[in-house]
Amino acid sequence: MYINVFDWLDLAWNAWDKQSAKLPHAVLVHAPEGHGAFEFAQGVASALLCENRRSGGEACGVCVACHWFDQGNHPDFRLIVPEIMSEDPQSDGNEPARKEKRSEQIRIEQVRELADFLSIGTHRRGNRVILIYPADAMNASAQNALLKGLEEPPPASVFLLVTSHPDRLLATVRSRCMRFALPAPDSERVLRWLKEQGVGHPGAALASAGGSPLAALAAAEGESDRLRFLDDLKEPRFDPIRLAESIQGMPVGDAVDWLQRWSCDLLLSKFTGTTRYHPDRAPVIGEIAQRCRAVDICAYLRYLAQARSLSRHPLNAKLFLEDLLLRYRRLVGGADS
């Protein structure tokens, strides 16, 4: 159950419990990516369906409804996610996944299929819950298709829309939801949790992930790759071609993230003498920042932002990375402009 997932989200649960007495039919749950908003919403859904809730509002974990929810087959619950995030319906677990591209969006058909679910009574005579994640994966057409359910929901029906980008939702959708922003997690609990997960340097990992606990954990799994990458960035005349070759096989987006955070720290150090993502490398970042013009760092950050949108499906990953790294080397004075 929720309470046993991330104890560092207790602040969020306490805030939720205080205002859930007058639960609306639709809630927009939002938090920065990697802060556990989806897992929190799962805990809320489980509690709403539980038939023997605890005094603190959490699911009991032992009733029939809780067992069904844990097994993923509660008849009064629907989880709507992009196809790429769901299990392949054509695979039995022993066959390789199908090769054709699976959608990264929540399709309008998925939303329309909710009509039948909403038109019948609940099986357990309790709540009916629809969890949509990430809600911003719905395009305008899918969001408009959802509006009817939001405007005229059946009794005891609750929509949970979870996103890290609430501004990407239509104003008409946002206006029909109660907004619930997850409070920032307690840093001491997060650091303790990361240490329990085997993260060697939780403080540095959390800083490099921008304060996102789940991103810090995921990044820790590839920590050796990231550290080797950063070791090259601190050398003005590193070899971009060799570096791009050395990170072949890892997600291109990871390298873009590393470059963005490193460059953000260059700009921050330029103006304030401090860093946000790499406090352990503040001296070397300060030295590099002194060789750069602030306007050039800003221009490179803008270029990285554009590249970020292409990083999932670059036409040629190696050439894509080489271009980013060559531009970085010119930025820090490692080659003629």
C-alpha cells in the first residue's frame, strides 16, 4: 500500500488526508518528475477502493478490494497509460515483445473506451476510480473526449489525473479538477531512503538529479557512466568523437540531461560562484565558467533544450551526440569557433 512505498511522501499523504473529506470527482495530482506522483496516486486509488480503510485514510491492504487492486484486476479501477508503458497484450511473457512502434501518447480510443466503464454500476457498491498517467500524454482530441466524463461523472466516480506538466493540459480540463501539488519531500528521509537502496553518495546523487528522489535512484544505476562522462567534460581539449563513441548503447537522453545540468551549473557559477547539480565539482566548474561568456552558455543551453525534444528518436545517435559535444568543446575554449 502507499504508506509502505515511499515513507518520504508522508508529508504529501498528510496534506491529502486533510482535504480528502470533501473529495471532488476529479483531482489533478502534480509534482516534478521523479517525485513519486504516480505512486502517490496509486496509493490514493487503493484507499478510495479499500473496504476497510485505516484511521489515517490509507488502504488496509488485507480486504478483498485491496487484494484485487494489488493484483491489477479490481473491476472498479481503470489505469490509462500510453501503450508504450503498458504490457504488450500480444505477449505471454515468454515471447519477445512485438517490434512495431508503440504509441507514446494516450490515444483518443483509450479515453472513449471509458464510456462503457462509466455507464454501468460499480461491482462493489463503492467508489469507481480512473487513474490517467501521465495526463499530459493526451493530445487535445483525447482531452476533449475526456471532458464529458469530467463534466457529468456518474456518482462515486473519481478521476485522478497525474502529471509533471499541468500547463500542458487544456484549460477546460484543468478547471474541472481540484489541483493537488505534492509537497516537497523531506530531504533527510529522501537521503535515508536512497542510502537504503544502495546509493553510495545519496547527497551528490540527489543534487545531480535536481532534487528528484526517483531520478536520483535511476541515475545511480548508471553512475559510473555519468562520472566518466563528466571527467571528460572538465578537460577543455577532450575528444568529442571518442566520447560519443564511448557512450553508444546508453539512452541518448541521458547524455543530453548530463550536458544540460553541467551547463546550468556553468551559468550559475558564472554569476553566483555556486552550483546546483554538481556541488562536489564546484571548483572545476568555476574554473571552466571563467573561460566562457555567459551569452555563449545561454545559447548552448537553448540549443540543448531544442535537442532534448529530438533525443528520443535521433536519426543517427552517434552524429547527434558528436554535434552536441563539439559545440560544448567550442563553448569552453577547447577548439576554435
